[in-house]
Amino acid sequence: MRLQVRAFLALAFVALAGAAQAMSIREMRVLEANEKDGKTYANYYLVGVMEGLREASDTAVRDGRKPIFCVDGRRLEPSMARSLYQAELSRNADQYEADMPVQLVVKAALQSSYRCTH
């Protein structure tokens, strides 16, 4: 039960922080390095970013616009958020600066891994 409360508080914190300002790559690294549960909080943040982008893509389709990326029945689970983020940072390290938002990296990762073919 205590872990659930902590998870809820972390998500609430991320939601409130996200409403004010996007987290930068640098801020995510500092969070992971300096906070006791920083990596866990960062993982929750990445999942939230991924799910937000998925909802934005689904909304675009419902509104008759092109999707941001296309899952098309392929596997995309919350547990994949960290690996997608890290793979994109590694693959295109020269394109990202520390002050860029994490959302930019996750969006590029999703667009690269889940390309639209139609």
C-alpha cells in the first residue's frame, strides 16, 4: 500500500510539474542521479510522456489529421518507455542538447520505431 501511495504522489508531482514546464534531458539526469527514487520517478515521467503522445496521436486521427506515429497492432507498453528513450538518445546523440525537452526525444523515438506506412 505504501508503494502505491508513493507511486501516486510521484505521478501527481510529474503531472503538476509537466503542466508548468517540460522536463529537460539535463533535469531528468539530475533527478536520476540525486534523488533516492529518482530513477523510478524518471521512469514514471517517461511513461506519462509516452502515454500523452499516444493520446495526442489518437486524438489527431479522430480529428481527421495524420497521426504522430502508428502503432498498428504492434506492441507498445509502458515498460518500453525507458528503452525507447535511451535508444533514441544513443542513436542520435549529436542532435540533442541537455536543455531540450524529454518529450522531444520520446516523440522522435516513437516516430522512428512506429513509422506510419499509410
